[in-house]
Amino acid sequence: MFDLRKPAYSKATFRSSSEHPLLFAGERHTIDERVCREPCVRAMLLVEILNFWEKTETAKGAKLARRSSLASCRSEEKKQSFEMRFLNPIVVTLLFTTSPSAAFSETRSLFDARERCAPAGCSFPSFLSALVPTTGKDLSTDSDLSSDTDVIGDIIHLCEEGNVYDATKVLNEAEDADFLDESHYVEMFKALFRVSNSRSAQLADDLLAQLCEMSENGVCCRPTAESYNAAISVWASSNRRDAGNRCWTHLSTLWSQYNATGDAKYIPLRSSYIHSINALARSRQGNRGARQAESMLNEMENLRLDYPNLAPNTICFNAVLKVWSKSGIVRGAAERSEELLNRMISLCESGRSEVMPDTTSFNTVIHTLAKGKERNRENRAEALLELMNELSSDGSPCGIRCRPDQVSFNTVLDCWACSQSRGSARRATAILQHMEQRYSANKSDFHPDVTSYSTVINAWSRSKEKDSILRAEEVLRWCEEAHSKGIPGVKPNTLTFNSLINCYSKSKDPTAASRAESRLEEMKNLSKEIVNQDCQPDVVTYTSVIDTLAKQSFLEASEKAEILLQDLESAYMDSSDPRLKPNIRTYTSVINAIARSRTKPQRAEALLSKVQETFEIEKKGLKPDVVSFNALINAYGWSDEKDKAKKCFQILNNMLDLVQSRKNAAAKPDIITCNSVLNACAYSEASSECDRAELMKIVVQTYEIFQAAAPSYGYPDHNTYGLVLLAIYKNMEQGESRYSMAKTTFWQCCESGHLNPLVVSNLHLALSWSHFAEVMGPSLKSKEGEKLRYDLYRLPQKWSRNAPPPFGGKPGSRPSRRRDGRFQVTESVLSKPTTKKKVPEQLEQ
């Protein structure tokens, strides 16, 4: 073992055959390759070289020698042995003569490595003192150096592990932080960026404030753009709503420092602006955030001539497009995004190649169109797709390369799938076939993937065409054929089958339920194979099949729905797979199936009671909401139970108790709850005068509850007033009391603007002809004993301002021609098929 204090060679003479790569202070040392084959000889030679650097007290040269010598070691074993025995102690010795902070980090790494290889059982200060005898200090008792180096090492170590909270705690507990500089804070900022949560952003500001305080005390210089940029990046990844404002504040601070000092190190970086714009995208501040992001982009454009490094590029424009895409604005965001994209194209054509739009630019705009509700969005998205092909062609004059990719086509397909225009599903299918033809003709390097096929199937589920089921099944068959040909990424999965079953649930085809059950069994059989685990049915699958069964409206279908729910619960208990955990939507679908069967509503009540009891015991998990309670009310209201109105009113009171006691805020009633209870009262069969009086009491109490609580529980609508009038007709004897109550209900309906044919029809039932003619006035066109004819357009328009079309809606809208089971609506005349007073069919809420 060589004595580090007395190197083996005071002066070395080498036989030169090859030149050593290291040059030291103008002295050129050459080493014979045959002499350097042994590690020990190499170490002795390095000791001589490092001895020169020790005399000049230059730590940078020692690190360079260490890195070069380690790279020359061929085997890992020799590398470790060479570093442990000779190199590290020398470098540590040299570093302690120049930079104690860097020496501590180097020595800590050496100590940890030695303890892993061969634990010595000694303390770190003792190990440090043994390595550095030339310092003339006993480091085991020198508290100043060990304290400083311990704090630095702990902070850096904790930051590298991402544990910034403990690092901040160590920093705050330090008696004196004068030994810290800006680089240490930047390391902590970088670690905070890796943590990326809401608390890390505030910690970054606290550290930045502490660094500013140190600069005011003269300990170090003010934080530069590097520190502020690191803090801005932390805020950008925090997902906090105020992130954009904080980033903007930091940018303003940097510009203030630059204006005050003129020092270029305070000029914000381009990445600082990009991070600030990304922060606005994450904070989702709507139109305000998008406008602020665009103002940042314009500011960069204005600063471009004076500060070329701040000139906006494609990344900056794409960040602003992303803010508009995530703004949540359904009307206007896509139009503004298209304007920015056209601006990028114009700038590129004028010679600004740094803002050339790429595929991401176009995809972001198309995505904004898909999420919005702007007019003609599907055609505009397809036009952008065609523009991408045109600009990317070889003959394009501007040289823009934005060839559409898989995401581009899939997003356009999604635009057509979400469109409500006639023929949208057929257009999506045509685009899918175009993608297949491009791939077959070698004009594209990608084939439609499983997402493409699932999106088109979803488009057919939204279509109202009669053959939508057959079309959706045909698309699935194309997907399976592509997979059988070995094309990657087209294997049908759970999402594909769920889209098809959803198509069944929305169809009126009488075979839809049996088709849905067959697909569920197919998925179960496929998932038994290891290669088809991605076809395993989940809770969405079961819920969609139950929805399909619910539309059958018979007892057997509701029993099948209950069996499916039991199968799902058993599968979840056996596997604990969260994808199979029933949710409140699943239970509500089963309750709807029971309600539509109009038989044994107690099954629905037992099911919801089970969910409610579980929630009250566990205080988490499934929570019955207003939709599930409304389904339960309909289960009783549509049944033939004798006291169904009382039971529905009891469920309503239970909902009010849950809300008022704050046990379940999700059970807050809405206007559908009110109409469901009124519907039960209107269609209950009362056998005695006492029963009819009880029903009218429930009607009045229900109506008053919702009228008094408006708008908390919603406003009464045309169904509410129509059902009250129908209940009056069925449960009150003719007389002034009945006529007065009916007229009062009618005038309240007119005042709220919900007058429509349903209200007029039920008013005709509740009043005598003389009273009805008095109320209708000149709008009545028929006489007693004739077909009921009247012109609602001769009544004040404000009476129907909130009613559904054709008589309600926007002023000046053209009435549509429609028919239903009770009357025919033309442009100005409503005619009833018969003059006999007939109770309208029961309304299903």
C-alpha cells in the first residue's frame, strides 16, 4: 500500500511509445503500453500525475484524471479494485484542499461503497479522517465541517430520491445555511418536479423565497433565470388552478430584475414560457386561461427581434393549442384553434420554419373539434385531415411535413361518431374503409387499429337507422378478419364488444336482448384462454346487457337482469378484480328492469335497501343517488300495487330525510322525482272517496314541496302541470272546487311558460266546456261536441317560452309537423281523434 503523503515517484521518466490522452499544464506525459498492463503500475503512474495537481490545488484536474483512468480499466473487477485502493483516496485528498462541499459528496460515495463491499464497522467521521491526513484536522471532532457536509449530502441525497419534504426539513433545521448556493436549490427544484403534486409547488415557492432572502443578506447572488425556470416547471406539473398565475408572476419578477440590473442572466428562458403555458393547460381555467396563454405567445412574438432566444417555435404554438383543447369551451375553442393553426401555416410559408406545424398541431385542433359542439365540426375535422395530406405531399411548396397518423384518423372518426347529423355513421364507416384501402395499397404504414373499429361501432350505436345492429356487427367482423390475417393492433377487446352491446341496448330491435346475452357468453368463453384475457367482460359489459334486458318490459327479462347482477357480484368476490365491481349504475339498471316489468316492485326496494345499508355501515363505496331512487319510485308507480302512491311519497320523504340529515347528499330529489310521484297518484285506482281524498292530499303536498323549494329541487315543467291536472280530473268530483283548482294550476303553468298540448288536453278533461272555453278564449276553434281544435299561437308567446317544441323553445322557431297517439299537430291546429274525453296513456318518467 502506497503512502499517499509520500508518493512512490518524486520524478518519473517514461519510455514513450504512445501518447497519454491527458495533458497537464503544458507537460506531456507518455506511457509505454507494456508498462501499463498491471493495475498497480497504472496506479503508481496516476499517483505521480495527481501529485502534480495536488501541488496546484486544482480539483477539476483530479476529477478529469479519475474519469480517464477509470475509462481505461477493462474489467469491472479491476475498475472497482483500482478505484477503492488508490484513486478515490487521492481524489478526496485533492478535493479537500479545494472544495470541502464537493469532497464530502465524493467521500460519502466512497464510504457507502466500501461498507457494501466489506463493512469495517467504523464511523463515517473516522473514515473521513483516515482518508485525509494531509488536512491537518481531526474530522471526527471538527463539527463545523462535518455539520456542513452532512447537511449538503443529506439534502442532495434526499432530493435525488425525490423525498423533498425531508430535504426541506433538514434545510430548515440547519443552524446556518450559508454554505448552500443556487445549485443546491436547483437540485431541490428538480426533485420537486419529479414529485409533481399540489404541495410541491408551494414548497418550490418557499425555497425560492429563502434563496431571495439569502441574497438580500449578502450570502449569495439573487436567483437567476435557471432557478426561476426550475420553480416554474414545478408549478406547471402541479395541476393547481393557480399554477398559471404563479408562473406568470415569476416571469414578471425576472423581467423586473433584468430591467433593474441589465444582467442577461435574468432574461427568462423560452422553456419558462412553455412551462407557463402548459400550467394553464393543466389548470383548466376555461376561456380566461386560454386567452392568457395566447397573450404569452404574442408577448414572445413581440420580443422575438430583441431577444432571438425567446422567439416562439412549434412547441410554443402547440402548447397554446393544447390550452384551447383543454379549456372545456364547447363553442369557440375549435374556431380559435383553427385560426392559430392557419397562423402557423402562414408564418411557415413566409420563411419562419421554426413555427412549422407538425402532426401534433393538426391532431390537437382535430381533438378540440371532437370535444366541442360547434356547427359542422365533423366536416371541418375531415377537411383538416385532407389538408394534412395535401401539405405533406411531395409537391407541396411550403415543405411542411405533417403526414396524418393513426391518431389523426381515429380522432376524425370520433368526430363523426359523436355527430348527430344524418348519415354520420355511414361516413365514419367510409373513412374506416378508406384507411384499409390505403394500407392495402401501401400508401400508408398503419392499418386501422382496434380503437378505429370500436369508434365506428360506437357511431352505429348512436345512429337511429334500422339496420344499425347489422352494420355494427359487420364492422366487428372486419376487425376479426384483420386480426386473423396477422395485422397487429386489431384484436377485438373488451371495449370493442362493449361498444357493440351498447348498440344493442339502444336499439329497438326485438332480438337485441338475445344478441347481447350471446355476446356476453362469447366474451366469457374467449377470456378463458390466456391469449384472450383482453376480452374479459367487465362491469360496463354487464350493465349494458342489463340495460338491453330492461327494454324488454316483461318479468322474465327482469329476472335475467337479477341473475346477471348476482353473477357479477360473485365474479368480483372470487377475483377481487376492480373491473368487475358493480357500481350504482349497475344496480340502477336492474331496478329499471324490475320497474319496466311492472311486477313485484319489492325486489327493487330490497336491492336498493341493500346498497343503502352497506353505505351507512362502511361510509364508503356505493352510494344510492337520485337516479336510483327515481327508478325505485317508478318501480312502484308503474306497478299495479294498491297503495303505490303512498309508497312513492314515502320514498320521497326518505330522500328528503337523507339530504336534510346530510347522510347522503346524492339523494337530493329533482323534478323527475316530483313527476314520478305525481304520475303514481294520477294512475292510482281509488275505490272510495276517502282514497281519492288521500291521493289528492299527496298530489298537493308533493307539488308544494317542489314549488316551495325551487330552484333547489328544480322547477315544475309541463309534465308536472299536466299530471296535476290529470290527478284533479280522476280524483275530484265535478264542481267549483275542482274547476278552481284546475284553473289555478293552469295559470301557474302559463306564468312559468310551460303551456303545451299536454297541459291543454288535461285541462280539457278537468274543466267543463263552459269553463274551458272561458280559459282558452279566442284560441279555441271548435264547439262543444265537435273535435277539439285550438290555435296555441293565438295565445301569448310567453306562456310557452319554456315548453318543448313545436310550441315552445326559441321565439320565431318554425313549428314542426308531428304525430303521436292522441293528437295531430299541424302549423296552427291541434286535433284530437275523438271527442270523447279519454285519459291519456300513462307517462313513464
